[in-house]
Amino acid sequence: MARQISRESGGIKYAGSCEPNGFFMPGMMFCLSCGSQVNLHVMENDVSLTCGGCGKRHRVFKDEEEQQQFLSREWTLLQKVCEGGARR
Ligand SMILES: [Zn+2]
């Protein structure tokens, strides 16, 4: 059974799952203000993480590269929760 894990940071909840073999699967992002899913926006004038419910722009980036770097950092931090649990 995969273990569900999550981490809250900057008003966003990052959810993922930890497979029995220690493999990490990134899941979805949720808005801590309203509980709706946070979406990736990649448009010419809007590269951000925007809530699908309340419309809050949690994070605004200058370009897609910055967005990718930010997300990879956040998911890596969540992945560490997974690895920490496997050692117990
Ligand atoms: Zn929201």
C-alpha cells in the first residue's frame, strides 16, 4: 500500500505518495485558504501557481524555468519525508 504524504509550504499543500519500495510519486497541490486544487499557469504574461477555487496566485515567477526550479525544490523536500519514513 502506498503511503500518502503531504507538506505545507507558502500557503500550498503538496501531496504525494510513497510507494512501499521507497519510490516517490508527486501528487497534487492544494490551496490552504480554500482547499481547491492549485494549478500551474504557464502563459506569456502569467507564469504562476494559481488556485482553481479562490483564484489566489500563490506564487508568481518570472519565467517557466524559475517555476520548474521552484517546484522541483518543493517536491524534493516532500520526497525527503518519504525517505525519512522508510528508514524507521
Ligand atoms: Zn484557494
